[in-house]
Amino acid sequence: MNKNKRFKRKIKKLEKQRIFFINYVNNLENEYYKLNNENNIVLIIAIIELIIILFKI
């Protein structure tokens, strides 16, 4: 009986860790996509500025 309780506690602990790591990876993935989108916007603005500078010359 005692081993069974310990085993159940270990399973609960592992499930909590699993949920924590899944959430952690999802947050990292969201941050990556946010950074990627921000970099794309900065790149587009830089290209537009270059085009404007070229047309002024």
C-alpha cells in the first residue's frame, strides 16, 4: 500500500513537470514568433527607407 502511494505521488510530480515544460516550450515558441514578426517589420521599413533614399538621388 505504501509503495503504491509513493508511486502515485511520483506520477503526480512528473505530470506537473510535464505540464510546466510544455507551457515553457509554448511560451518560448510564442516569443520566437513575436521576435520573427518584429524583425520582418523592421526589415520592411529599412527596405522602404532605402527605396525612398534611392529615388531622392
